[in-house]
Amino acid sequence: MADEISLSPDIAVEQLAPSRRRSLFRRVIANWSVSLGGGVLCMLVLTTMIAPWLGTIDPTAIDPSSGNLLPGTRGDFNNLSGEVISNHWFLMGTDSLGRDIWSRALYGARVSITVGIAVALLALVLGMFVGLTAGYFRRIDSVAMRLMDGVMAIPGILFAVSLVALFGGTLVTVIVAIAVPEIPRVARLVRSVVLSIREEPYVEAAIALDTPTWKILLRHILPNAIAPLIIQGTYVCASAILVEAILSFLGVGLPAEMATWGNIMAEGRSQFNQYPHNVLFPGVFLALTVLSVNVMGDGLRDTLDPKFNKRGN
Amino acid sequence: MLMFLGRRIIATIPVLLVVALIVFMMTRFAPGDPATAIVGDDASAANLHRVRSNLGLNDSLPIQFGRWGWQLLQGSLGESFFLKKQVSELIGQRIEPTLALTCLTLIMTIMIAVPLGIIAAWRHGGWLDRMLMGFSALGFSVPAFVIGYMLIWLFALRWQLFPVQGYSRISDGLGPWLSHLVLPATTLSIIYVALIARVTRAAVAEAMTEDYIRTARAKGISETRVLVRHALANAAIPIVTVIGIGVALLIGGVVVTESVFAIPGLGSLTVDAVLSRDFPLIQGITLFFSVVYVVVNLLVDISYLVLDPRIRY
């Protein structure tokens, strides 16, 4: 690439003048996909935050006498000694232990959203670290990238399943196990940006002015990677939500009594023939959430990264 | 040509080495001592020490890794803790259903996704194009197990067209074999179709803007011939590349799909191994799948030679 074309379309958001930054922000918001996906997500976050006031009960409470109720049933919810706690409307029915699916699904959203965001942040930070060092220091480059190739060769779900199985199913292990397989893709992305920016005259100028290396990396090189990183982050978030559900569904994720969408479905699968709602309701929640994150990602890509968009993939 | 093959095969060695190292480290750093798992918690210290030295756990990590690697090179993946059989033997027993499922999925996917992508690119922005993009966004978002259960509910329970679950060996007749595989292969192919159709569309659309397409049309040859001989032939490399990368998705999907449809293949072997924390088995399967992934992508690399006559090594 010729040196004078330093104003590539995905030039740093940070470096734009305030007025241009605002117009970019407006353009992002005006994008149909971003507002639709983002809107649905905001609604979901809001719903799960005010879940206690939305006709839910303790999502882990068990009442064998109200097991396997069909959606829409009204009935008494008893505690284990048989006393009536509340007259409850089981909007989405109950599972075989009498846990309220509506409550479990709403509280399950908290887990999914937490895992999605945490995995995205972790994968971005670690991938950024690997990508920056590999791209800037030629000595580390080949070793680090061979390591990344190795991680990439292990299918993600298999990697996550093995890690959780070995280290136990806690929130932290689940987040780490899902994030690690995502690191190579982020690292490659950052590395490619670093490699193309490193030769720019302004980086040379910074080196000549004896700017510390960390400052060059963080202030002069990293901002160029922000837009693609945001886009990549949304896709990582979407896939993390899916993988978390898959782990729980296979019985190797978070503890079974915890209210997660995957756990609800794992519990419901044995009697899917008679009570399909235990699998279908959380499935709809899950699909809708992942879809809106993906749609938002597509919109962000279209507005933030015109080069990427032109390629159409 | 032979030089190229040799170089490519040698290039996979560091990747495989890193994979082996990661898999080895994963089980060594996991909490819990395999020796304790074998002799039980209340075993005497001397007994524990004997089992540990039998397993070679008293040696230093590099020596352990070297010994394990040497065994691997001799084709031994070790012995399963719980099933007391060679891991390679267990993989051999379970490979047929998985192979059948993935091959059928691959064929179905390519037969559906590539034509869809071509038509969508041909009528860029038309209704089929928009429907395809919508479908592929959906395909990335709905988890395989939700699709699987919906298909079971609709086609197996309500209309009873296909068996609900299970697998019939190919030696027991082609009809039952196929009817058991239709629903799982459809489930598994959805995300793969979404991916490949998207990339085909993008690659063909880009090829369609080239001058040689205009020339081909000007020559007066049929539109089908323009699309297949000129556009698709030039778009083949990104498509084949994604088919190769997508194998990782396919392997992850196999684990879930086999679990949903109770198919006794490698996927369910993985879940069994993980649930019983059978370390050698987890190691063996992870390695096996990673090698498959690396080999498939090696084949993809080699296929470039055939697909693009300009590439000469």
C-alpha cells in the first residue's frame, strides 16, 4: 500500500474531529440493523433487570406438586413442606421439578448476557495483547502465531467442553473456556492492522521522537483497530451466548440448578415428547438474543467498516 | 508440485505439535490427580505413590510430554480410565455414524448452499437474495439443538415421517440408515448452509463485477454458462476455503447433534468422556478431531492447485 494513503476508510474513530465523530455516531444509530438489534437487546437487558417485578418467583425454588404444568396454568406454588407460598400464574409452565420456566428464563438471561459480554471483553483484551506484540515485535511474531494456529486447530466447542470438564463448571471457568478459542481470530485481526500501520510515516516519526513503545502501540496503532475490534466483539459475544447454552445443554456447563437457558433445555429434553415447551421457550429466548446481537454486528460492520462491507462477507 | 506437497505437509507439523502440547498441558494443569481417581481417596500413601509412578506422573513435565508424544507417534492414544480399552479402539468403534453424518451433511450443504449463493449473487438485491441473507442470519443464531428438537417434534412426532432418534448401521440396509440420518444431517447442515451460501454469494458477486464476465456475455454464451464457467470458477477458492474452515463448526455441531438424536458416534463418546472426566479419552478425541481439521485444511490448500491454474508452486 502506498504511504500517502494513510486515510484508509476504517481510520481510527478516536482520531476524527468531534463533529465527524458525532456524525459517525449518528450514522451508526440511524442504521436499521443496529437500532433493531440494539433495541431488542436493550429491552432484554431491561426485562431481566426488572425480572423480580414481572411476576417471577425464585427461579431455583422446587415444588414437586406443581411439576410439568402446561403454559398458562394458574396454581398454588408450595414450598417443600407443603405450605402455599403464592398463587402463581405459570406463564410458560413448569419443569418436572415444578420450577417456573418463565422465572428461570428471565433470570437465565442474566447469565447469558454476563457470559456473552465477559467472553467478548476477555477475548478482545487477550487477543489484542497477542496481536499487538506479535505484530510489532518480529521476534515474537512467528512463535506467537504458531501458537495461535494450534489453538485454532482445536474445534472451539471441543476445547471449551474439555476445559470446563477438567477445571469444573463455575462461571469463571466457563467464561475462560469459551474465550480462549476466540483469541486467535482477534489476535490475527489486530496483528494484520499492526503490520500495515507499523510502516506509516507517523509511526516512524513517533519512534524518531523516542516515544515509549507501549505508547506507540496504544496511542498510535491500536486506535486503527478499534472499529474492526468492535465488530469482531459483537460476533464473539453472540457465539459465546450460544456456546454457553450448548455447554449447559450437554451437562458440562454451569451447575444444573442454576437458571440458565441451556440448563432449562437440558432438564426438559428427557420429556420433550410430552412437554416440548421446556425446550422451546428458552430456545426462542436464546435464538432471539443471539439473532439481535448478530444483526447489530452486521449493522456495525456496514457503518464502521466500509472496506469490509464492500467485500460483502 | 511434489515440493509444494512436501512443504505444506511439513508446515502442519508445528501446528500439530502445538495442538499436542495444549492438549497435554490442559490435562496436566487440571485440578484433581488421576492417580487418586484410580485408587480412591482412602488409599495409602505408598499405594498412591506406586500408581503415580506406574502412570509416570512422578517424572518431570517435559519427560512426561516426550513419552506421551512418543506413544502418539507409534499410534497409541493411551487407554481410557473407565472403559479400560485403547482410546484408538474406542474411536474406531464409534467413527462410522459420525463419518456418515458429516459426509451426508457436507454433500447436502454443498448441493444446497452453492446454487443458492450463485442465484443470490446473480439477482443481487432481489427477493431471493434478501431471503437468503435473512435465513443465514437466522442460521447463525438458532442453536443446533433447538433446530433438532423442532425437527423431531414436527417430522418425527407429529407427522411420523422419520424415526425420532437412534442410528441404524449401513450394513443393516440403506433405507433405514438414510431415514435415521435425514433429520440429524438437516440439523447439522443449517449453520453450515448459512455460512457457505453467504460466502458463495459474496465471492460470486465480486466475480460478477469483473470484465471477463462482460466479455463472456458479449460472446453470447448462455447465462448459466457465464455463471458456472466464469463466475463460479473464479469464486471457487474462497468457497473451498470456507468449506475447510467450517469443518470446525461441523465438528462442534456433531457433538450437539449426536447428543440430541442419540447417535452412538464420536460426538456422544466425547460427551460421555467429559461427563465421566475420562482424561485420556478426552485427550484422544480432541487430538483426533484437531488432526482431522488440520488434514482437511491441508487438502483445501492442495485443491487450490486444481482450482486455480495460475497457482504454480
